[in-house]
Amino acid sequence: MQFTFGVFLTALVESFQSDRGTLSAALMMGLCATGIATPVAGWLVDRYGVRRITLPAVLLSGSGMVALGWLPNSSTKFVALYGVVGLVWGGQTPLPYARAVAGAFDRRRGLALGIAMTGVGLGAALIPLLAAHLLASFG
């Protein structure tokens, strides 16, 4: 959602024949929606459990990303759909994973959380490089 957005921005601008500011609003909408949804997702995780919330959120997030590629035929629809999908992203942020790790470890909980959350940093560093490579190689 956020780590690779800049990699695809030029291609999106060309595809929608829009400007960077308008399309960057999609990221803002998605992140704001995620920020609103994450506390709700946390409450739901506490009430129903990590699996019941996170698995559907991951599936819906993936489906939402596919829909972003297929459905919008205008930059306005793209921005709006990015915001709607951002609501689902609240259920698959690092929050439920941290909850699962914290619940599974009593001893060395901090180390376990540190190792688990390393994935976020690695993803932020490596996924844009991979996306840029794939975009350059395959379009």
C-alpha cells in the first residue's frame, strides 16, 4: 500500500493522465482510513481473536489491491477506492501480529516482538526495490 506507492506513481500518472498530487491523495486517503480503522481492528482482535480478524483482512486487502488494478477508470475512482480499501488494511497492520507474538511468548517477549517487527523494516527497504525491478523488467 504505502511502501511501493512512489515506485508506481509515474506509471499511474501516465495511465490516468492525471497529476501526481491527485494520485498522491489516494495514498493519503488510504493511510487516513487505515489510521481510523486500526483502533477498531485492535478492539476486534481483542474481542474475536487474531485469526478471525486478520485472515479476512488479508484476503480482503489482497482483493482490494486487485480491484484497484481492474476497476478504476478514473483517478477520482482510484483515490476513493484506495480510501475504502484503507479501512480493511487496519486489520492487517503490524498490530494483530504483535498481539499474536505477545500472546505466544512469556519469556523473551521483547526479543520475539523485535524479530517479528523486523519484517516491517525489511519490507519497507526491500519491497520498493523489488517492485521497481519488476516494473522495469515487465512494465
